[in-house]
Amino acid sequence: MYRLLIVDDEKDICENIKYLLDWSLYNITSILTATSYAEAVSKAVDFQPHIALLDINLGDHWGYELAEHLRSMGMQTIFCMISGYDDFNYVHKSMQATARDYLLKPIHVAELRAFIERTIVRDLHGVIPEHAASQPELDPVQQVLQNYQQNHFDCKKQLPQLPVLDQHCRNLQYEQQIHWPDLFKGHGNQIFRIPHCLPYDSGPAAYRKHPGENLCHRQHGGILPTE
């Protein structure tokens, strides 16, 4: 029913946001992403999103400039800025561009949910299903990561039983106190989000530097976190 456009110059962030909420609970049935100002304008013209999450810094352009441009084209899209800058100047410019909210990265699920619910009720004149309001604060991957932060010492006991294929991978797991098989268990296509949540040198570069880690991910998940 509703259409959502996510714009960030980092593709991984766009993909991560897609998994922060169960969008179907809010009747958001179509989601597109864009990683540049030009791509966002092109997609928005055809897509006509009801809601857009815009990164404040899009390289050669600013998110509030994108909002102003789309508004000048007659779009009634409801904008929310997402930003790593806790700066009043950016907030002020975003509000001038008719943004309804300004969320700081990393995005908190509760804050994103609150924005979506306000937008649907106040601006789109929709209704929030009762079961949507009762969602847990953390999504499944975040729950796993939180559990390991709280109980990370358990990993030292479990490491000897891990069916890893080389010593480098075992050492890496020990150093990071992560039990990879449990992280993979039951999360399907959300696997790729894990390296961007972990408190160490993560992301695609980390997986290029540590082939043993790739091997472990391939064995237990059948896919790399960066794929």
C-alpha cells in the first residue's frame, strides 16, 4: 500500500535499514533504495514514494537539497533525514526542507518506528495495526549480538568444539569472542548485517583481509556477510 524510498551513499546502510523493521506490519509493501542524488531523483519520479529516508550527506549534494528538489517537483513525500551529524545547522536546514524528523546514526529501531507510526497516522491518515505496536525493540540479529555482548565469556568455553577449518579462523573467533555458528543460526538473508554491527574492524575490507574468516562464514552460513 505505502511506498518507501531509502537514500544513502553507502549501499550497506540502505540494505541494513530495510531489515530494521517488519515494514509489512505498516502496510509498506514497496521499498526502493538509491545511493546518489541523481539515482534518487530518477527513482522517485517513477516510484512516487509516500515516505523517504534521506541521508544528510550524499557526497556532492545534501539530503535536504534532495528533499527540496523533490518537493519542487510536486511530490507529497514525507521526508526523514538520517545523519551522523548531531549539528543544529543540519537539523535547521532539514526542517526548512520540510523534513518531519532527523534521526542520528546508528538508527535506533524505536525512533524509526515512532517516525513511521506518526507519519502513517498524521500525514497519510492511516491506521497502525495493534500487532505492529507490540513489536520487540530489537530485531533478531540485534538480539543475538546483544546476547553475545552480555555473555561473551561463554564463547571461550565453546571455541574448542567449533568445527572451524583452520587455526587462523579459530584465533580470530577467540580474539573477538564470537561464536559464529550461533550468529548464523536462523537468520537467513540477514547474515550480511552482522559485520556492520560488531565492535571491531568490520565490513567488506575486514573480510578481504581475513580469508580464514571467509572460510568460517562459508562453512556455517553458506554466504559471506558482505554478500
